[in-house]
Amino acid sequence: MTSPKDRPATGAIKDLLNQSPDALREIVHAVMQEMLEAEMSDALQAEKGERTVSRLGYRSGYYSRTLVTRVGKLELRVPQDRDGRFSTELFERYQRSEQALVATLAEMYVQGVSTRKVKAITEELCGHSFSASAISAINKRLDDSLAQFASRRLEEPFPYLILDARYEKVREGGIVSSQAVLIAVGIDWDGRRQILGVEMANRESHSVWKTFLLGLRERGLSGVELVVADDHAGLRAAIREVLSEAAYQRCYVHFLRNALDHLPRKADDDCL
């Protein structure tokens, strides 16, 4: 229950909130700024300008830090000490939120959400919208990470290799077309699976699959003893040329699907 002595302060806060739509953000900003100053005082064992024998260091100006919160974007001045030892704990929980937000933006990028929609969503969630350049910068980091993953060296042997392609709708230059996504999955001697390669191609063909497999070879693919793939003629030819030392096995799942395609509909239903 609010005590009588607290009512004037409560009334003042209500008046402030009614007068300014940004008042809540200003209050949060002021509180966080005071928390930063208090943390620095605790770290130095002295207030600003205080002379004491217990002082552990000296202040050395500020640096700016932007913090995205539920009440909007806050521009804070973070104090520094001369020795550079001070580290605030204030941003830790928001760093986790920021990482989750970046992951969400990356997911929207992968799903093909337009920049305009991303800006609208972030404005609704965070109280401000990311600029197109900021979204592009985040997506560029994602592209860089994917490029590093796709070009990494394959140091260990993979005795089992699974090859397949799936078709996805891709928008390029405002035109939506179907493109093949070539996928290679390796299985090591401990039975662990790893995605070794993923590449886009206009279609499946002998030359496309051969180039894909040669790329895996150049990155260090070795020790392949068995390749599992579908019955695509171009793929089988590429396997014979690039992985001639490995045995080939037709994928059982593809075999069943192809067999069911030749059954009458009634018989197909009975089998299921």
C-alpha cells in the first residue's frame, strides 16, 4: 500500500507521464545512468571527486553505448577508469536480448521477409525500427558466417557420403524460379553426421554434380567408402569420375518413392 508520504512522488510521476509520451523512457534512462555511476563508484571505492585513502583508481571520461529496451532506444554514457578495468554488469541481460533479436532478424532474412516488414516488426517489438543499412549489416554477418562454414576444410575422413538435391523457389531480380539445392552429408567412423556442402544450381546435371564433388575434394574430403544417392544418371556418372574408389548404393527411400509412382492409386492406398 502506498504510504501518505509517497503520494506526492507518485502524483509527480503520473503528471510527468501524462505530460510527455516519452517520460517513461526518460525515467528509465535516468535510472540506468545512475546505476552506471553507482557501479563505477563501487569499483573505485570512491565517489566522483572524493579524496580517500581507499580509492582504487580514477575516472577517465565516458563512452557512448546504445541500449535497446522495451521502452525504446536509450543513449547512455558509460564511465571509464584510467586503468580500463571497470566493466559494467548492466548490459549483460540486454546482451542476451540483443543476441535473440539478431537471431530473429537472421531468421526473417532466411525466410525472405522484406526489409520494409522487418523494420515494421522491430519497431513494434523494440520501440524503434532498424534502418535498412543496419539490417543489411546483420545479414552480411550471417552471409559471412555461412560462407566460412561452406568453405571450411574437411580434416577428418568420412567413410559414408549421402548426396541429394531438393528444389526450392528462389526470387532473383523479381522473378521466382525453381532451383536445385545440392546437399552432401558425411558420416564419420563414430556415426556422427555433418553437413559437408550446400550449393545452389539451376538444375541437376552431370557437370553440376561433378563440380560440386570436386569442390568437396578440394576442401579435403577423403576416406569415402560408400556413397548413397538417388538414381540420377548425371549424379551416378559424377560419382564414378570423382569418387571412383567408393561403392555406390541407391537410396532406399528414393527407390520406394519411385516404385510407388508406378502403382495404381488404389493399390497405393492399400499399401499405406
